[in-house]
Amino acid sequence: MEDNVQKIKERVDIVDLISGYLKLQKAGVNYKARCPFHSEKTPSFSVSPERQIWHCFGCGKGGDHFTFIEEIEGTDFPEALKMLAKKAGVELRDFDRSFQNEKTKLLEICELAAKFFEKQLWRSNVGQKALAYLKERGVQDDFIKNFRLGFAPESWQSLSDFLNSKGYRNQEIFESGMSIRRESRDGFYDRFRSRIIFPVTDANAQVVGFTGRIFPDQKDKDSSDFKEAKYINTPQTPIYDKSKILYGLDKARSQIKKVDQCLVVEGNMDVVLSHQAGVVHAVASSGTALTDQHLKVIKRFTNNLNLCFDQDSAGSNATERGIALALENNFNVSVLGIDDPECKDPADFVKKFGLKWREQAKNSKPLIEFYIEHSSRLFDSSTAVGKKMIADKVLPFIKTIPNEIERSHWVGDLAVRLAVKEETLIRQMETMQNKLSDAKTISSVSNKKEHFFESASFDLLEEYLISLLMLKPQLASGADQQKIGFFSDKLATIFSALAGYLNEKPFEKAIDYILQKSADKNLGLEKMYLEKLYLQAQEVNFDDKMLAEDFDMALKRLQERKVKAKMVDLELAIKKAQKEQNKDLTAKLINEAQITASFLNSVKTI
């Protein structure tokens, strides 16, 4: 197992791995990004190509390839191992079958189901009709195969029988979302029947669920008594959460980072045909409006959100809540409209105009401008009631914008269009409750260095000193033994280990040496803890002079605090000795307190 882990780490660069999920930017010798595990405005998530580790200095999470996949995908180690092995091209011959957990089985069932549906589309007689329908909609063979589109036959048991033949129990098939439990009698039946199938994948292209589109026979296509739902989706399962999954993201994420924008469309077919027309940064939410979780996923790649929806859904409460969430999370939101009256969605546009969709996709409008125009078409802006209705529709969006300058701009624009005073709109906006969403943005405030030295705990100060030593271990030789006497065992051991290491060889990577020395004293130092401190050291952008000054400041503050703590202990001991009328002990303690006070004055930093 250890060999497999090492092989994977050697073959998969951690920067390449994480850049598949986050928009990384070069920052000195490392890379930085906004942390995907907590809300922040200033990037504190750091990746070290040298050490092949990551760490967030905001929330404290960090680790290697495997811990990142476990955190970002919500998996356990065996599942992360399998995912990374596939990426690295490592065959897990000695993989323990006992590691096969519930999620692994469900992923296997969904993958087999996708293959079953693909085969039905290309090889069955009814599947050929579904294939002809897809081509009539304008989808080319390459994109049918690329998105793994399939067909579910009109049968109550065909998929379940196939999965049973592969060794999966009916209960497992049900838990994957592929079957439905019968109400009137025991047993299950297939969820998807006589439908075109769109496999839904996670960010690693693993099939986690499906969307099924109704496929009536040609003679019944326009029948008014055809009552089945147009689309059905996999229900919530341990591997499928519709509030997190974005259809097409595994194929779009590289382009989203490249163009620094994500286009969100409404349907699966819109995504497929957008990609076919060259608009590869398009994704769709899985049968639901945009959620906070969707936005957190998109935020990993870009801050620019372009929404494409039809006129009916533009005014829906669900859509407006999703937009408000995007605004509150500091997205730059624009709206892409489709002007052609014969085209209700991107799929229609691509079918009619093909590659022109690439140019059309560039013609988006700022969100507030879109809603001002949209509301103006619904209400008469020349009447008092119309002005009120337009303001009621638009002002909640403006109020949600965090940036004051941008907010002021749109208030002014709306005032001109409605021919009312800005002050009137501002007063109206201030009295409005934010009914769109209760999402909150969390801003991170960086402490100044002086404040850090003043308020940081003993442990933080010691960690900071260790980080500086990682960057310039020669600082250890400059600290006299009197100062080291005030350190904890942990810091004192690292000091002496570094000093010893410097005497033996030039400093390159002393982490293993420090671990060996600390293990001798059972200090419990872990490799990843030191790796984190090394990464923290690389965040410091000081020249040698500033580095030495910072080190000295932190060292003095640490000493000052520990001496103050000793003074408190001495004062209490003196009072106790006086109460017990122990004159000799009292005199001895007073003398020690005077010496300590004198030393305190010599190390005071303020």
C-alpha cells in the first residue's frame, strides 16, 4: 500500500491536481488561491510544489494529495486512493477489497448503468430512434459519445437485471438511485424507462447520477394527453447531491479558468450543444436553482458568473435567490439573453445558428441592467404604480451588492430611468428587508505584525519562530542559551536540532533530521506539522535584515511573556511566604523577583 501511495505522489504533481479544482496563482515559490473550505476574500490557501503539500492559513486545513481529495470530494482514504491511482495510471493490484465502502459500490453501479444506457442507445432498435432524435436536435456523434448520452429502454427490470448479473443486490441498486421501491408489493422497478439519459458526473468525471429526458414516439410527441414529466433526476444519494453538482463541470473547468468566466445555462442539452459550438465554459445546475454550494464550487475557478435563462425563469423566486447569493458572494454577475424569438434556449440557438453561439455568448449584460430592462417590459415606467413595481423588483438586487461604488452606480442608473431622485430610491432601499437570501459573506481581516506580536498565544509565537528558522536556520546559532531556556521543550529541541544540523552539513531540508531528534524525546512532532511550518515560512517575503529583526522581535515577545508569567508566580509565592512568616524564604523570593524584574526590563519590546 505504501508503494502505491508513493508512486501516486511521484506521478501526480500536487499543483496540477489542485489546479483542477482551484484557480491557482503564482506567489513567489508557491501558489495561492481562495480556500475552498471556508469563505474568504484574501487568498490564504497555499500550495508548495517543492514539498508537494497544501495548507490554508485561514482555516488551518492542510496536507498532501490524499487529504486534499478527501476534503474536496468528501471521500475517505480508500476512495481517494482509487481516484488518484486512476489519475496516476497506477494499478492497485494489492488493493484490499475490504476497503470497498458504500460509496465505492454506488460509483461502480452508476458507471455500469452509464455503459448499459450507452449500449442501448447505439445498438437497440428503439435506441436508434432516440439517437435519430438527438441528431435531429443538432447533436453530433462525437458529442453524444463525449457526454456519454444513452437510452433507457421501456422496461421495468432490464437495468436491474443487468446489474444483478454483475453481482449487485437490489438494495444497493436502490441506494444508488437507479430503482424505485414498489408501494403495493415487495420489490423494485427501474427508475429510468424510455428516456434519453444524460449521465451526471462529479468534477473527476465519475458518474454519480443521471437525468432522464422523456422520449415519446413521434406520433405521440405532440399529444396533449402525454402527462409524464419531461425530466426526471436521480434522487439524493451518498454520492449525488444536486445542491453541489454542476452538469458538465468536469469538461468545463479548464476553460472556465482560461476565460475567467462560468456560463450557467438551464438544461443538459444546452450544455452539450454549447460545448459543441465552442462555448466550453458552460455548465448547468442539476434540476435546481443555483445554491450556495454550487457557487462555492464555481468560486474555485472564477469570480465572473454569466447566467443564461429564459424570460419565464428570470422572474422566479428560486432564480432570484440564486442570483442574490451570487451577489452576496462577490461574484460579478451578468446575464446572457437570446434575442431570436424562435430560440428559447442555447440548444435552439445552436441548432439554428451553430458556431454563432460563440459570438452570442459574449453579448451579456450586467445583471442589474438586465433586471431594469426586464422589469420595464413588465411594468409601465411612466406611471407611479409601474415605477414602484420596477423599484421593488430591482432595488433588492442593488442592495445585495457588497461594493458601495457599484451599488451607487446602479441606484443612479435606476433613478434616471424612472425619473425619480436618487435619495428617494436610497431611502426606499434602506427600508427594504433582504427577502432574496440570508446568505452571508465572511470577510477576513489581516492582523498587523505589531498586533500579532501583541496578541498571539505562546504556541503561535513559537510556531512563527520555527517558521523563520525553517527559512533561515542560521538564526538558531544567534540565540544564546539564556534565551533558549525560556522555550518549550518542542521549540528548544528544534533549536538544538537545527544548530546541530548546521554543524554537520549545509541546510537544505532539515525536516527529517528534526523529526528524528524530536522522536528521541517523544515530543510527538508530526511530519505534516513541520511541513506546514515550512510552507508558512515561504509566505514570509523578507530580506535577511528584516528576517533577523522579525525573529528578534518574536523572540523577545516570547521571553517577555514567559518572564511575566514567572513574575506572577513569584508574587503569589512571596505573599504565601509572608503569610506563613517565613522570613528566609520571603527574602529569597524577593531577591529572585528583583533579578527577574531586571531581566524583564532588558527584554521588553514595548
